[in-house]
Amino acid sequence: MSLVIVDVPERSRYEAHLDDVPVGILEYVVKRERVALVHTEVFAGYEGRGIAAGLARFALDDARRRELRVIPSCPYVKRYLETHPADHDIVVGLS
């Protein structure tokens, strides 16, 4: 199965799909050159497959590409950042 993640700006979220089946989301808010990553959800039955990590990675890469600073409001994204210090240069408010 192939994980595909896309930005759906009209819904303010990234969506993850496995072979065209929706399996997770990461909701965000963009304001004043910052993106707050507010909620990550992996749908029932798809946990433990790296989907949340894929969503976090995609969101951070997208923020870097768009030259946005990241506000990690989501507990999962905060935990992800603990093990990915190379991304701390674009993060604000990480304690």
C-alpha cells in the first residue's frame, strides 16, 4: 500500500490516503507567515503504520517550502519534533 499525503487548503488540513482510502488528517491554521499544526488524527484501524509521522513530516516540509514558521499545538507534532531536532529552526513556541 502506498501512502499519499496532500494539502487540502480549503479544509485547512493535510489528508493521508492509502491506495485512495482516507486514513488520517493533520489540521492547521495559517496566519501571518506562521502555521499552527493543531490536530493529528489517524483513523481507526490504521494506527501503528507511520501515518501520523508521515503527516507531520509532510507538514514540516511544506512549511519549510512555503517559508512559514511552525507553531506545534498538536501533542503528536510536539512529540515528533522531540526526535527531529533538525526541524527546530522553523519552530516557534516549542518548550
